[in-house]
Amino acid sequence: MDIRKIHTPVMLDRCVELLAPALQHEGAILVDATLGMGGHSEAFLERLPNIRLVGLDRDTDALRIAGERLARFRDRVTLVHTVYDAIGEHARGACGILFDLGVSSLQLDEADRGFAYAKDAPLDMRMDQTSGTTAAEVLATYSEGQLRRIFERYGEEKLAGRYARAIVQARVTTPLERSGQLVELLHDATPAAVQRAGHPAKRVFQALRIEVNRELNVLADAIPAAMDALTVGGRIVVMSYQSLEDRLVKQAFAAASASTAPAGLPVELPEHAPRFRILTKGAELADDAERAANPRAIPVRLRAAERVRDDQRSTGR
């Protein structure tokens, strides 16, 4: 398997452009919080020979593949099997942090993982297959109300109640254990007029994946922890692929880049100054050429920020 042919890192040059200014000194630490198959990390290690890399991933298959890909840099690389909300334990003093969120190329392309609604496979959807609850177990045990809630919240699905009811009715006689079964059920439960607006399974599969992997809860903890771990002058880049992720990132960046001075204070004291400055104007998109060459770049939203001030919370004073 030629990893470079099946895995094209998204917005690679822009990520390097944004993070490189913080990674110029010898021994600068870059944390790739979502290592995947190591495409972004490989480029940074090639282009910045002075850096050290800490790569995090919850997927043991991804860690194995990335380890092989990055073997030639082994004296500069540390790989860690962990969920990225534990980033505070591994990124203290980092000069750069990269998040490439969502499901990876490896997980989408391996049919037996159950992430892709276009491929029949066991309904697993766990990014870490060594632990946790599968999508099949969610469908078998959640109440109708719980299913409706996750479809609404994580999939922004207008037919959430209809789909939840259909699932609960169907599982009485037949367990939903494969993606093909779920796709067929959703198709049958979707009015013809709605089917023409897009695949009826897309948002439900997204919601199940987010629930199984606790993605938004993990992200809500991970972004502030990562920002706290950065040194002054350190930079963070986050690439999101759906609106719920991007909203959390936007909110965390906005809070960290705002003054905390009380309203009406005539002079802003140093301790109230923003801790970060935003490096991007809103969320950046991949350019037309990349979107045409790499369909997985189409939904990406990139945001970046730089730490400009230390504070008591991060230094322990």
C-alpha cells in the first residue's frame, strides 16, 4: 500500500506557512494532535529539520501506519496512543499544535470500520477499536428520545424523530448490525421529495460517529487545553470539517483573543489583555485547485491563532 497515493494531507502548505514561524529554534516541539497516517507530520519533519514531533492518535492502526511512514525521523518523533483531550499531558511547552479533525482517510477507506454509508460493513465507527461503545450498540440500546436527540444535535437532521422511531420499531425483530441495514431503513423512512435533496444516511451516520467517539465533548476540552499548553509565541492551527466542530473552535479562539477587562475600565491592565491573536480572517477554505484535486478538502474550515501573553492559569503562579 502506497500511503501517499491514498492519503493527501489537506491544506498542507497553508498549515506549514502558519506554524513554521513558531518552529524555527532548535528542538521546537510540534504536536500533531490528530496524527492519522502522518501526512502533515512528515511534511513538517522534512521541511523543518530542527523540530521534534509529538504525534497523538486514538486509532492504533493509524499509529502503526504513521510509525512506518515516519520511521526515518524516529530520533525526532514520539507517538502516543491517546484521545486528544489528553493533550495537556503531552503538549506542555509546545511551540506549535495542529488539529485535523473529523474522520481520517484510513477510517473512511477501510470498509470494515463502518464509517462510510456507501459501503456495507459492521456498524462499529469507533476510532479506537480497543475500547468504547460501537454504533450498533448505540442503535440497540438508546431510547427513541436519545436517538432523536443525537440525530438532531450532532447531525442537524430535520427528520430525527422519524428516523429514531423507525430504528426502535425495526430493532424489535432484527438487530441493526451492518451499515447496509441502516442505510436501507433510513431510505425507506425518508419521503421521496427529501431523498432528492441528498443521501438520507449522511447526517445520521455523522451523528452516530460523533456520539460513539464523543467527538464534540472531547474537542470542547481539547482546544482550551492545547492553547494553555502553548508557549508564548506558539501557534495553533485547527481544521474542521463540519459546522459543529468549527463553532467550538471559533468560540474558544474568540474567548482567548478578547480582553477580560471589566466594562467601563478606563485603562486595560496587562492581566486583562488578550492571551491570543487570531491569524486568519474568519475560517479559511481550501483553494479551488485543491478542492478539485482532493474532494476531502471541500468542507474544510481552517482557523489559526498565536499566543501573545502568558497568564497565571498556565504558569501555576
